[in-house]
Amino acid sequence: MKAIGIILAGGNNDKLGALTTRRALSAIPVGSCYRSIDFTLSNMSNSGIGKIAVITQYNSRSLHDHMSSAKWWDMGRKQGGLFVFSPYLSNDNSLWFRGTADSIFQNITFLKRSIEPYVLIASGDAVYKMDYNDVIEQHEQTQADITVMYKNVEDEDVCNYGVLELDETGRLLEFEEKPLETHLRHISMGIYVISRTLLINLLETIVGEGRYDIVKDIIIRYRKKLNIRGYLFSGYWRAVNGIPEYFGINMDFLKKEVRNLFTAAEPYIETKPKDEPPVKYNYTASVRDSLIGSGGIINGTVNHSVLFRKVYTGENSCINNSIIMEGTIVATNCYVEYAIVDKEAVLSDGRRITGTREQPIIVPKGAVV
Amino acid sequence: MRKKEMIAMLLAGGQGSRLGVLTFNTAKPAVPFGGKYRIIDFPMSNCINSGVDTVGVLTQYQPLLLNRHIGIGIPWDLDRRNGGVTILAPHVKGAQGEWYTGTANAIYQNLEYINEYNPEYVLILSGDHIYKMDYSRMLDFHKKKKCDVTIAVLEVPMEEASRFGIMNAREDDRIYEFEEKPAQPKSNLASMGIYIFAWDKLKEALIYDNKLHDNSDFGKHIIPLMLNNGMTMYAYRFKDYWKDVGTIESYWAANMELIRTLPDFNLYEDFWKIYTDADHQPPLYVGPDAEIKTSLVSEGCEVYGAVRNSVLGPEVSVGEGATVRDSIIMTGCSISPGCVLDRCIIDEGSELGRNVVIGCGDNTPNSDWPKIYDTGITVIGEHSVVPDNVRVGKNCVIYGRTAQEHYQNGSLDSGGSVVLVKEVTI
């Protein structure tokens, strides 16, 4: 493989409210059995990348737990493998990562000790499936210095993303981060290919100048000096950058074409296995149009919902249009609609929890309602 | 090798011929159970949960699936630098190869493997049973009683005792006699085929007995020999769930017990998990018109039809309007829309065409294998195909990629068989 991978999993995102107060965004559970980082991690492994660094910072416990072994992604190697980097203290340096570029700079030894010509940088919070060999191939053919992957969106609000303006050959003209108003429809996926030596040089230069951000201080600042090009990705891609998006991504898994993309067609998206038994449906169970994670025991009614592993639903309880995470207990006679119930919560008998499609209600992790 | 206190030797070479077509191409320990598991997962998980981290798995009959399933032991955390799982297949020694001719002979042929770890104790297991057992407690018992041999026993009803190997013991459970399937049983302590031996004593007995018998067997030879030599042998009473799933009916019934609201055998407790090879575990999808009741359904299934009182393995698809009742459907089977299945077992990777009906008609036992298929259960072997609109009766066997021409008037009456010899493709 010509590239090493770097997954930026350190970001904090307060838009997910209670779901990320004690959890890294990259460790948020998605699609009944995955965590968001599984997608990028599996994509890298499936593309043949044999050496991956995951850079964490906020609430890294959840990620460390998830990646306590690298073998599920075929990354338990002697040569290469999975590296997890967190900020650390030393005599001359006790800094948190000051930005995305700084987080790589503080681990620059990882780059210097590698021999692969390219680095693929991606964030750990998007749900998609791709073979990175395609973007690396284009990167080589166009002799780009940096290739930025982007997606075309027609009718979505782009104000949460970085938007690209490209010339007719695909070279980057302008890049605006979270624009207030724009006519541009190309959004950056936060995935970049860059030559390893160029990245080392750029990082040493910009950090020396007190600049720490990949987008602002490399992509935007160097857009005219370097040959930065776009790569169009046309498959399914959604980033977890807000409650409605998070809710929508999970509900997308109820659509056959989305589900099949990740679960039915090889290469698969892999995750840490939990060894739960099959789902048990008792006599009073009624489940329609839902995903159920393993280890669940179903006595109640479940409609158009995503249940993660080990969820118990009691008799006469009804769950509609909701996301129920691992280990939650929904006792008898409960009614849950448009809710996101975080892990290991307990809804006691007869509770009613109802949100709206626009604003699902969130029950925090471990809460007893 | 670092010395181990106790290592396990797991006998997994048997065919289990009473499971009929389910063990045509697979050793019995590799037969799926409870949806996502295989029978061998139970003793393997018991080992790691009991702290036994060195397991030799003795294979012989159709080991391909078993080898793939066990691999280097990752699902059970038995991928170790020191110890871990080792597959021990029969091999050539000197001028010629030798099959494992008996249970004790198989251990005898692997003396060197055990010697490498120089253990104090050797735990002998078979890969045929469904149970959860803490072998470390059995070892404590073994040490406390200063035994040479400890045999795990189950108290069975007296009237069934003549079907088992029976241990006759004194009041303190010290064994003085062993009888294999006695006509007039004196006790109801049935051997579970789980032994702990002091390794030095076992080694001596194996070497001695293999000069006398070329099919040396634990029940027939080793245990009587060691009793005659005055060894201290105790019965260790086991009181929990233990099932031998040796026949089609008992296999079906043991699966069905799992779907009760409160089954005797609990897979849902966290402290004694059963592990299996299931790296790729996509979620299970239940369609808008599906109806699932009193069933176990595994990961990756896509259910659009009705499922009642059934056990579904991973990645089974049940089409719209299909009905599955009282059946066991194994990994990767595809049940097309409109099928109606009653009391059948469908082995891995089989495909049923549209509107196939299974389990209709009377209860005539199978004409070719009346002793195996006689309880109304129809069995379809692995990777078989049943074409559209075929009606199949009870006690039938189907194996291979069958086509319309194999079914007269599009049906197979109760007790009939369609068994196609598998073509070997290169």
C-alpha cells in the first residue's frame, strides 16, 4: 500500500448534546452495532492500508475501550498496525492539541518513521464506504499536492460544512469553512490525500508560525501556492454533526439499499464483537420495520426503530421511531416515540417519552427514568 | 514451553451419525446450535471461562469446517503465545499414518503435545454436549479428594440409566465400578465423558493399554484398568443443564427449549458467556409486515415473513408471505416468499424456491433411514436447493442442488429422500 492512514478522532462536538458529554464523537454508536469510527477504520483496512494512527483527545476513554484490540479490523500486526495517540505530558511540552494540524504535528514521529509515500487523513465520525485506492490513484494521475474529497449536495443545507469552489480541471479555487451564505454545492468530506514528506514540511512550517489547523492553515492558506484538487465521491456519505443528522443516519439503516451497502456487500464494515446471543422474541413481541441488535429480549412492540445490542423491552411497551442504545431496559407499559435513549438507561414501568421528528428527546447514558 | 497446571484435550473427531444429513460433511462438534453457535463453542467457552487456556482439539472426521471455525482461537481469546488452541489431526508417524482408533488412542497419539506443557492434570472433554461448567471447581474437587481420576457425572432417571456409562460409587462418591450401558443398573450416576486425570497416572495407563488394545477407549479400557490398579477415582456430581444432542429429535428439542420465556439453559447472562466465531455481525432487520414470536433470530437476518417457535441462525432471509414454524434454519439460508415450513431443520446455505411447502402429510418414517428420521422432522442438508412450488412431507431428507425432475408431480411424500451425491468441482 502506498499510504498510511490518520484518523482524526479528537474532535469535540457540542451539537450532539448529552450524547457526547462523556463520549468521543467518533465512538458514537451507529446502525445497531457499529460505532462511527468503524466506517473509516474498516475502509482503511479494506483498502489495504496497513498502518493507521487514530488521534484522540476529548473523552478518549470510549474510543480506547472500543479499540482495545486492533484485530477486529485486521490491524493486529507486527509491521504497522493500529496506533492510538493521545496528548501527553513531557518536560518541554504539556499542551493539548491546539488544532487538527497540531495533533498530527505532535505525533510527527509517526510520519517520519513511515516509508509510504502518501498519507490519507480522515475524520472518524462519518458513515460511508469507499476504496481509498481510487482517490490515491487520481491524486497520482493529477500530480496533485493535496487531494480533498468532496460530495455534491443539491438540496441540503451546506452551512455546517466546508465548501469548495473548483475550476473546470478540478483544482481548488476557494474553500470556505461553514459559510453563512453560499451558492456552492461541493462540501468537503474532511478526507485528504497528501504526500508524506510534503505534510511533514508543511506541519513544521505552520506550527512554527503558530498555526494549527489543517483547513484554515493548510488548505485555505496554501490554495494558490499548492496544487490542491478535488475528488468527487458519489456514494452514500453522511457525517454525524448534529442530532437530526445522527437520527437520520440511524433511520437510513432501515432502508434496504443503505443497509445492504454496509452489511450485505463485501468488504464489510467491522466492529468490536460483543458475543451476544441471538435476539429472543417472546410471545407478546411485535416488531415491524426495525433493526434489532443481538442479545435483545423483545416482549413489546417496536416500530420503525433502531435497537442496539442487549436491549430489553417489556410487555405492552411500545417503541416508535426511536433509537435505543446498548443495554437499555424498557420496562412494561412504556411508550417511547422520537427518542434517542443512550446506553444502559432504564425506563421504568409506564413511562412515556415522546419527542418530535425535528427534535427527538434524548435520555442520557445510564439514566433511570 | 511454560508449565501449565491443567490443559484440556477436546475430542472433536466424531461423526455423530445419528444426526443424519447434518453430519454428512461436518463433524458433530461443528454442527450449529442455538442460532449462531456451534456445539464445540460450549466446551471451548467453558475452558476459557474456567481459566483453562491450553486446549488441544482432536479432529478426524470432516474437519474442514471445524478447522475454519476454530482458526487460531480468536473468538475464545485462545490465540496465545504460550498455550492457546492447537488442532491435533491424525498424522503420519514413522513409515505410516494412523487414524485415531479410540478416544484414549487419540490422546495416546498426542502424548508429546501434552508433555510439552508438562501439566499436573489433564482435562478430557468431548465436543458433543451443550452445557456450562466451571472446570476449575471440578479441579478443586479433584485436589481436595486427592484423586487420580475425577469423572463428572449426572444423575439420570433410573429407568434411563441403562443407556449410559454408569458409575457405581460408595456413599462418599468414590467410584468402585464402571459399567457401560448396564442392563441392570446399580446406580444412576451417568458419566458425562468429562474426566480430570493426574497426568503422570494417565500417561502410564495410556502407554500400558495401547500395547494391549489397538482401539484404546476411556470407558472400555482406561477407566476399568485404573480402577483395577486401585487408583482413587471420584464422581463429581454436576447438577446443571447438560444435553447430548445426538439425534435429530433431541437436537431439535434442545434448540426449541431455548425459545421458552425462561429457558433452563440461559444464554443471556454476562458472567459465563458463550463465544463463537462471528466477526462480521451486521444487525438483524425485521420488515414492515413481518411477524416474529417466540423465536431466536440471529444477526444479519432479514425477516419479511412470519416466524413462530423457531431458531434462525445468522444471515437467514425469510421472504414476504413466508411462514416458518417449529423449525431450525441455519446460517445463510434463503427462504423465498410464499414458503410454508413446519418442523424442519435446514442446514447452512440452503435455498428454498418460492412457495415450497415442507412438513405436510402423514408421519411415515423415512424409508431409507427409518431409525434416524422418524419423529416427523424433515431435514435439508447444507447448500441444498429446493425448486419452486415443491411440496415436501414429513421425515424427508433432501441433500444437494435438486431440480423439478427429482420430484414426482412436484412433491416428495413423507418418508421420501432425494440425496444427490455432491459433484466435486475443481
